[in-house]
Amino acid sequence: MLKHKFRAIPTELDGIKFASKKEARRYRELRLLEKSGELLFFLRQVPFHLPANVKYVCDFLCFWQDDTVTVEDVKGIKMPMYVLKKKQVEAIYPIKIMEV
């Protein structure tokens, strides 16, 4: 088995492959919040297009019962490219990326 460079362990849950156990755990939490009615629904791997044909892909885009929408990224290590893309996304789009 190949080792991930950040020691993340790829995990499969509900037939979906996740980059890490942490991301799969957050998916499970969101499914429970969805079942409780607190979360209306969520989308996975949503792209945000940036200048120079670059894109940032968030882990989860969540639509809550109270009419709020959150953009979530499950992070273990913040790499310089992620930090740069996060700043660009937040400057271009009226959102704040939550790191889980």
C-alpha cells in the first residue's frame, strides 16, 4: 500500500472514497446532522474557479436549516498552495472557508 505524503489514510464510507479518515469522519457527522434536520443538505468536492484557469475544490458545501451556507475544508496540514487559494477564493467570492 502506498503511503500518503501527509500520512493521511484513504478511507471508504458509503461507497465514497475519501482522502483521509478525518474527511470521512466529517462526512459521517454531516450525514447525522442531515438526518436530525439541522442540516438541509450538503455537496462534496465543489469547485470554485479562480483566475488563470485555477480552481479550488472545497470538501463540503453545507446548506443549514437556519438559511446559512458554509464552505468546509477538512485540513490536517495547511500547505502554502492551499493558503494561497483560500485567500483568493475569499477575496473573489463572498464566503469564508471553515477549516474542520
